[in-house]
Amino acid sequence: MDSLSKNKVKAANKKLYNAIASKYDEIDGRRSLELRSWIKETLAQLKAKGGGDKLLDLGTGSGLITSCAENIFSTRIGVDISSEILKLNRSKPCSSVVSDVDKLPFKSNSFDVITCFAVLHHLYNFEDLVKEISRVLKPGGVFYSDHDMEALFYKRFWPILKLYRIFHDASKRYQESSDKISKEMYDLTEVHENGINSTELTSLFNNNGFNIIIKYHWYGLSNITDKLFAKKCFLSGFAPLMTITAVKEH
Ligand SMILES: C[S@@+](CC[C@H](N)C(=O)[O-])C[C@H]1O[C@@H](n2cnc3c(N)ncnc32)[C@H](O)[C@@H]1O
């Protein structure tokens, strides 16, 4: 494993999200009432599936998931590598813990549900993460991740995506919002901007004692795609976003 690159990616995430914290919600944009209501529905289903009341949200940022989880989970803990972005989490009562997702400061078998929203593509690799999820989740507990792109979709549609990125330059938006953010730093944080290999991820979860299902969809990206594709599921390679549901075996 290239631990130097891995540490560089973590350091870049910490610096970028510390720098952007106060403007993150505005720049990220994914905050519509429709999206929040979809997240709430999803969290209620996850609670029923996980069979308990304790939620851990990884890479929680300003608390999109933990705030949607109010009135659904009685224990809600969000962890993030950026201490500044955690200060923005106003959902109460909710604990915020500064931590790297690769080394979670919790006892084994502590949580019924673990969520991870738009975070996987910021991680250099997933081996330590999956081991930690497997350790802190109770047997029968559920891991849920969403809003990361699948590699096969990029492979199939890369010319269109490249063109899209010329007109919707997220890197420029981040750099313009803080002089502490460079292009190199942004690129390091978007380490999987061309997608995550869902086959490799499936093997990793299976090898760590999970039953995993991955679905592919377009929901929550923009008003136009929400109208065109709604919440429909597509075959792998025909929708950008991956929904991962992984249940820890008893
Ligand atoms: C795109 S934001 C998503 C935030 C939130 N989940 C949301 O959907 O609004 C990615 C978050 O992952 C965090 N992050 C990146 N690498 C991390 C790591 N190794 N450990 C913990 N958090 C990390 C970042 O600091 C950032 O807050």
C-alpha cells in the first residue's frame, strides 16, 4: 500500500474541508427539501433493517445525515477528519467526533446503522474502512453509502463527463471560495473522481463478513436529472451513483 499517498489524501481532505467549512453547504448545493425527505425515508428504512437506535455517520461534514436522522435515531454520532466542518453541525443532540474513518474511536459492536454519504470517493482505499465498519457495527447491523460515482459509468461516458466538468468546474468553485485551496489539494481530495470499482468493493465487503447489494441511480444530482430519472434503479454502468447496502452477518 502506498501509505505516503494515502496520508497526502487525508491531509488534503482535512485542509480543504477546514478551509471551506463555513461555505460548504452553499458550494455543495445538495440540500433541497426533496433530497432531505428522501434521506429521511432511507434512514427510517435503515433503522428498521438494522434493528436498533444507534447511528454513526462517517465523513459527516456539516451534518446533513445526522440532522435528517433527528426523530429517527436516538443516538446519532458524526465523525469527520475536519474539526472546522464539524462545528457547523447544528443538529442536537448529536455528538461530533474528530476522527479518521480508518481508525474509529469506538468499541466493537457499538452501532446498528452506519452511513456514509458522498465520502468514499475522498478515500485513498477502502481496506481499513471496511475492517473498522465490520468491527464497530453490531452483528445484523447495516452499512449504507450513497452519492459516489461508479467507475464503469465513467468508463462508458467519460467524454460527456469531461465536457460536463469543463462547464461545471467544481475545482474552480472551491478555489474561488478560499485562497487556502489549491488545484493540487482539490485533486487529491477527489481521489476517485473517475469512479469507484464496485466489483472490488463488493469483494472487500464479502471478505469482511457482509452481504452486500449495490444499486445504481441518478437521484439527488440536479433538478433536471431528478425529473428525468427520478429514483429509478439502472444497470451498472448506466447511472452514475452507487447505493451500497451491506449487512453484517450474525
Ligand atoms: C463531500 S463531503 C460529504 C459530507 C456529508 N456526508 C454530506 O453529504 O454533506 C466529504 C466529507 O468527508 C470527510 N472526510 C474525508 N476523508 C475523511 C477521512 N479519512 N476520515 C473522516 N472524514 C473524512 C471530509 O472532511 C468531508 O467532510
